[in-house]
Amino acid sequence: MVPIKSLDRRRVRSNFAAHASDYDQYANVQKHVAHRLAEEFSDYQLQEGPILDIGTGTGLLAAELSSRFSHQAILVMDHAHSMTRTALHRLPSAWACDGDARHLPIAKEVLAAVVSSSVYQWVESLPTAFSDVARVLKPDGLFAVALFGEQTLHELRSSHRAAVSSCGQMRLSHAQSFPTLDEVSEALGGSGLTVERLQSWMEIEYHQDVPQLLRRLKQIGAANAAVDRPRGLASRQIVEEMIRSYEERHRTEKGVPASYEVLLAIARKGG
């Protein structure tokens, strides 16, 4: 498995913490993904025990699951404290804690299910993280996860590369790298979980122009957090060339598209 580039965990946390109050206003794709994951997961019967929502954000997924699985306790968890507080405000009946998806602050084999939406693309080692999910699940427990895959924001990535090349400069890629469907499947299997459902699809969001897209990404905290990220997006020359390239290559009658490849998996821990 090719690892996701090393991330600055403090930057990831601060990116999202800074936008807890207005996240739902701008995160349209993320909201749709959470709803789709809740619908897919609702096909399953759960044993007794809590459901943990990893990277709960504003608690949208947790709230949907609470209404669908009203007999289950819900535990919301985020590494950004302001997000955890926002989720608890949405769902006051939930349990809550701060925590990192890489190392869950949960005892062994206590959860009926673990869910997570739009989080694990920010985790460097999926095999390690998924193994920790398996650790906290009861035998026959379920893990439902949706994350963004390698084709996410391919328009932005290719336009930036073209701009760098056109300007004759050597710069690191500004775009975050994300996993493939095969890598997610391998990581789940390697953790001892049996995949029961695995799928991918594309979500496309349209914007008035490229600057609006860049502002939207910043407003939901989805800024690049790679340790080796460039300082700033680029020089003004590269920014202008990137915008020109993006417009020329990708604009449609609906506006400037931003594509998100969504990977969804549901896996079970053996009894």
C-alpha cells in the first residue's frame, strides 16, 4: 500500500477547529456523503452496545444514526475539541470525547459499531488505524466508513501541475494525496475485518469560479496539511496560471466543477 503523505496533525486539527461554527454551511458534499453512509448502514442489524462516530465533525452522521438506531448509545469523537462540542450541542443525549482516529481512546471490544465519514483520507496509515477499529469492536461488530479517494479534486491537482510546468518552476504538489479503493480494501482485510460492502462513486460540486472553490475548501477546513507542503499555494504567477488552466480545461455550462471520489466500505469483525 502506498502511504498517504505525512501529515502535520496539529495543522489538520487547527484547520477544522477554526471552522466548526460554519462547517455545515459550506460542506455540502460531506453532508451528502454522511447521509448516504447512514442509509447504507441502516440495512444492518446491530448487537447491543454503543456506536462510535470517529471524526464526528458537527455531529450530522451521529444524529442520523441516533434516529435510525434509537436503542443504541452514541459516542461522538473528534480530534478538534470545538467540533466535539458542536456535535454534542446537536445531539445532547450522546456521550462525547476528544480523540484521534489513529489511536482510539477506547477499551478493547466494547463497541457494537464504529462509523466515520470524510475523515480517514487524513490518516497516514490506514492498516494501523483500521486495526485499532477492530480492537475496540465487539466480535461481530460493524465498521462503516466513507472517505475521499484518489480522484478527489483531480481538476485542481492537474491544473496546479500544469501551472507549475508552464511557469518553469519546481514545486511540490499542493494537493493532498488520497487512497485508492484497493488500498482501503487491503487495509480492512489486513486488520482482520471482513468486507461486506465496498463501493465508490463521484460527487461533483459546481462553483462560480476557481477563487470561490479555493475559498470553499478553506471554509470547511480542507486545507493541505502535508508536512512537506509548499509555503502558500504558489507565487502569484502560478496562481494566475492555475486559474487560467482550470477554467480552460474544466469549465462547463454549470460552472467550475470540483470532483470528489467517495469510497464507502462496511466491514465486520469475526466472532
